[in-house]
Amino acid sequence: MTPEAKVKKTVVKHLKAMGAYYFYPATGGYGKSGVPDIVGCYKGMFFGFECKAGINKPTPLQEKNLNDIRTAGGFDLVINEANMHDVHKLVAGGHRIHQTVNLSNVVAKL
């Protein structure tokens, strides 16, 4: 399993435990490029999560899509090994925060 796949698996584990609705959008063929890896809804809050491994960052197109979600009132998050266990705290708390690499400073304030 790739490092990014491990991040996705951990995120999905947390989303399932929360009872959130989520899916992996298809981007090939009829899908839209740059859509986050995981899209869903929790207690009326739409979210889009881009999963990365290590120091990898979203592409400009992925950043644009995350920004579009945020602008529309949704919750966007870039998730990696540093914050993948914080998904429940951030989503369940209704926080609408965008941070590309590390959310440990935000979680410490919760």
C-alpha cells in the first residue's frame, strides 16, 4: 500500500466512525480534474479532502478546487500523515480551516 493510500484509508476509517457520507470522485472520462480525493457531507457540512503523503502538496488545479469549495461555504482540508488522525476533531467540530501541510497548531487549540 502506498503512503497516500494509507492516509486515505485512515481518513475513511474516521469518516465511517463518524457516520459521514463520503465518496471517491471519478476524475477520468466524465469526471472533473482536480477534484479532491474524498468528497462528502457531515451534519450538513460539505467537505473535500485532498490526501497527500509526506511533504507532497496539492497541484495548482487541486488548490483551485479546494478554494472553490471553501468559497462556496464548504470545508476543505489537505490531509497527510501529520493530521490524518485529527479528521474527526476538525470535521465534528465544524471548523472550516484550510491548511496545506500541518494542522497540529489548530488541533492544539481545540
